Amino acid sequence: MVDVKDILKKFSSKIEKQIKTSKIGEIQYSREYVQFKSEISPELGKYEKWCHSLGNILKIKISEKDEKKVKRNIEIAHLNVEPWQALTLSVMAFLGILILGLLISVSVALIKGSFSSFPFLFFVLIVIFALFMFYFVSGYPERFANKWRLKASAQMVPAILYVVVYMRHTPNLEKAISFASQHLQYPLALDFKKIFYDVEIGKFSTIKESLDSYLETWRDYSTEFIEAFHLIESSLFEPDNSRRILTLEKALQVVLDGVYDKMLKFTHTVRSPLTNVYMLGVVLPTLGLALLPLASAMIGGMIKWIHVFLLFNLIVPFFVFYLTNKIMLLRPGGYGETNLLERNPLYPEYKSKKVYYKAFLIALPFFLLGFLPLIFQYTPLPELIGLQKDYTFSQLGLGFFGDDKIFNFIEVDNGKVVGPFGVGALFLSMFVPFGLALFFSLSFGGRTKNLIKERENTNQLEKEFNNSLFQLGNRIGNGVPPELVFGRVADSSRGLKTEDFFRRVNYNIQQMGMSLDKAIFDPQRGAIAYYPSDLIATSMRILIESSKKGLKIAAMSLMSISEYVRNIQKITNRLRDMLAEVVSDMKSNMTFLAPLLAGVVVGLSSMIVSILNKLNLVELNTTELGFGNIGNILQIFDMAKMIPPYYLQLAIGIYIIQIIFILTGTLVTVNSGEDKLEKTNKTGKNLTQGVLLYFITAVISVFALYVLSSVVLGGLM
């Protein structure tokens, strides 16, 4: 009998000659695949190492249902661990934190010599943290799988585009997937390469079987991606070439419509959760801060300033971050993400650490001013320079503020000092969040200032690129070689951003002697390095590959891309319009309402402390006033047991900065996907607006309410 392999080998060579496909570079998918994966996704290695070390201490039996779920997530995320190792690691994390917290708590009680000194609050927090770590670590595979899916789904449309455009002129599924795998970005490129890898190791006998198995992982997440590939596969069986091309174009339209429908649904569902997060995580905690000075005094000082910091600068921000992160996992991919930032020649500015040193030197004086009350009270510096630890306003020539002390530390039993309660210390404390915001604003602005200008130029180029692609297609269709067409299109695009891009390509070809591929994609001098855009990179890759088949095929490919660009721009504009209301509301809440409300709360807490301070200082003639023995009532509000406004303001100011960080990242993800440059730039701008408004509002409210309380109580007394 004739061997089947000999027949396939004989006829495959004939088919290769007939369709004249260019040889795509051989990819050694099976060589050192583990090393390849660790290089392309190093963030996964740490979790794998922990699983192989701590996860191997005990072998905990996992239920069959949970094992299937965890195993599926592990396969999607390409993790090299076993399901029971993931469970064991979460249990070890829980036990490790719990035992460590218990040892620290018992040690504190033994050192102090009594069981009553056992830090119950600390131990409760440790138990909560240990439970959270169990939940967090056990959910690691699922989060990795979701993260992988989101990143991979961002490359779905370009992936279908690569395959469709390649198969328009070469109906070969294997070579189309190979072409896409070479030009797609991480992580979908890794998935496509693994399709070949599974065939090479014998897991599947054909590419189609391997592809169909891979598509099953998207069954519950992106059915349009599966439908598009099934249409691509069915196009291979179409006898008529025009119907084959129509089927391929239908595949691209299916995935575009799927992305649009998912983003449309996301815009409708995201508004209510984000509003709830803002109300529960920003408005209510800020309002609750106003009651803390009175509450801390009325319950005998059980609430300390350290509790406020733990609650408002650790627990609540984490709660807000966790909820917003859960909401962001609902965001479908396929829209907005970009990974070409690293290719920009200005990228070293973004990675540079020098700007942090400059920003720190500028912000350092504000930090020193903010911590001045603590420096004067708890360090020997005042005595060294011949100053007192505290002064009254009258001593500084500010008699209209009365005889109150500026810092106003209060000495209680056993020589212990509490405070500061003075309005002067409160004013100085505002420089700490101001300096912190200034540091991040200057550093983030310095890192992104030039890159964001390049991003704006790139965005403008993308808007103009549709018409330019149409011109390129027409010129190439008229018989002009691709090496000459860029200069001619640049002449007809004067005054536009596309002119600079095409002239860079033309200069590299004519003056530098580069090939078309090098002129566009050379890491140092390629035109795409100055305009890092997925859209432009995809279009140029397809132009280069299709031009190898002939000018007519290149022209047809460019026309197809032009139609794709028009559709994707229409979808993008429509989605931004729908998201505009959500983004605008959240930004106004973050940079206006929250800082304004927090500044007023600082003023109210200052007024409460000021009133109680003055009432304690003045001996009231309760008999003449007719109020009975009001002194006993006033004893409830012991100044020494209250939380100083100084620490309250520090907690509020730092909390505002944390909220701006969290909500800015959330809004950028909602609007633009995973975009590091946009997130860094917007965070710096929002910090400037939000914290400056908070600083001004807090200063005005503290001054106004302090003066008001002084005038009213002065007249009463």
C-alpha cells in the first residue's frame, strides 16, 4: 500500500508551488517551551515557585468539582502547578499569618506581664487578614485566568484580522495562524503558538483539532471569537473564491459586533456598582470622620488615632480597591488596550527614577513643615536652637486668635503628653498630604509629559489613518511599488500627522537604504517607534506580507483594513460617548466633591475641639446661668481622651490621595483598558486638582469655623 505520508508530501509540495506562498519563518515552538513561557510572562513564575515549595508541604485532598474548576483556570493561565498545590498554598498562607500574629500577641502580653495587656484588636485584625489571605491565594488561579483572558481578548480583533487578510490570498489555515502568532502581542500570541506546540508534542494530530480544543476555553467568555474561527474554517470548503472571501469578511464582522455588544452591556452595568463604591467607600467614611472627635471623648478614649489610620488608610482603601477590581474584571477585552509603549524612543523617560529624586527634594520642605509640631515636642531640636516647645498666638503677635497655644500638647497623668490639639498644628499638618500629592504629581508629570504628547500625535494619526490607507490602496492598485508609494502619499497629505509618518518611512527607504519592513519596524529608526499604535502596526504588517503576493493583493488587503479601521473607529467613538457620563461623574466626585467634603469635615472637627477646649478653660458660673451642675456633663468630654485634629487631618488627607489613586486607575481601565501611560498621567493631574482643592477648602473652613467659635464663645463667656 502507498504510504499516506508520501501522498501528502507529494501533493503538498505541488499545492505550495501553485499558490506561491512565501515561507513564513520557522518557529521552534517545542524547544524549551517552559523557558519561552517564563521569558514572555515572568510574573507567573513567582506563584509557581511558592506552589512548588510551600504547596508541597501537605497534600490536601480537593473535591472533584473544585478540582475541575481550578484545573481549568490553571490551563487557561498556563500555570505549571497542580490544583492541590494551589489549595495547600492558601492553607499555609492562612496558618502562617495566624500563627505569627498569635506569637506576636502572646509576646506582647508576656512582656507587659498580664493577660489584660493582650492586644485583642491586633489579633482580631490578624485573623481577618489571615482569612483574607486564604481567600486571596486560593483565588489566584482564577484571577490569573481572568487577567489572561482580558489581555488575550484585547487581541481578538487583530487576530481575526491577521488570519482573514492572510487567507484572502492564501487559503491555508496553518500558515494564517502561524502568521498571526508571529505578529500578535502577548498573551494571545502565546496561545496561538501553543496550538502548534500541542500538535508537535502529539497531543493533537492536526492544527484544526488543536485549534478547536483551544477555542473551547473561550466557550463561556467569548462565543463570537469561536464563531469567527468556525466561519474561517468553513471558508476553506467554499468552491467559489468570491463566496470564500465573503465568508472571511463575515468572520471579521462577527467578532467586531461581539466586542461592540459586550462593551454596550458593560457600559449599562458598570454605572450603578461604581456609584455604590463611591458612596460606601468615599462619602460615608468621610462623613463618619466628623463624629470621631466627639465619639472618642464620650467613650473614654477607647478610639485612638492609630485606629483611625488603620481603618481609613488601610481597611477602607483596600475595601474600595477590592470592589473596583471586581468591577473591572467584568470589563470585556477587545477594545482600548495597547502594549506598544515600550517601543517608543522616549520610553526611558517613563522608566527613569531621576524625576523621583527631584520631586522628593521639592516636597521635602512641606513634609518638614507638616511634622514640625512633632519635631518640636518629641525631639531636642527646639532647645538646641534656643526656642520653646510651644508658643501662644499672642507671643507671635497674632493676638486676634486669642491666647490659645499653637500646638497645644496636653500633659496627663504620669507625665504623658497627648496632642497636638492646637489649630496651628492643624494648619501645619495640611502640608503633609499637600507635599505627598506634590511629590507624585511632579514625578508622574515628569515621566509622562513628553510621552503623552507623542500619544496625542499617535491618536491624531489614527484618526487620519483611514483615508491614508485608502490612498495607499489606490496607489498600489495603480501599479506603484510599496517602496515608492509612501513618498507620494506624504506629498498629498501635507499638514496632517500622516505626512510625518509617511515621510519617516520614505526617508528610511530612500536615504538610509532600508527595506520596507526595516523602514517601518526597525527598533531604533523605524517609523512605528515614534507612533506606537496597535492599529498602525497591524496595518503595516499586513501591507508588508500582502505585498509579497503582488500589488493587486496588497491593494485589496489595504482596502479591507481601511474598512476595518472605519468600523473600529465608529465603535470606539460610540463607546466613548456611552462611557462619557460615567467617567465624567466619577471624575467630578473624585476631584471635586470628595476633596470639598473632606476639607469641610476637617474644619468641623477643628471647631468641635476648639469649642470643648474653650469650655474646659473657662470656669462657668453654672448657678447664675441656671443650667444646674453643667460641670459634670462637661467632664464627659475629656480633651485628653479625644483624637487630636492633627492626626484626623493626616488620615483624611492621605485617604483622599489613596482614593484618587484607586478611582483614577478604575476610570482609565473603564475608558481605555489596561493603559499604564494614561493611568500614570491622569493620576498626576487628578492629584494636583483634588489635593489642591482639599488643601484650600480645609484651610478656609478651619480658619472660618475657628474664628466663628472664638467669637461666639467669647461673647457667651
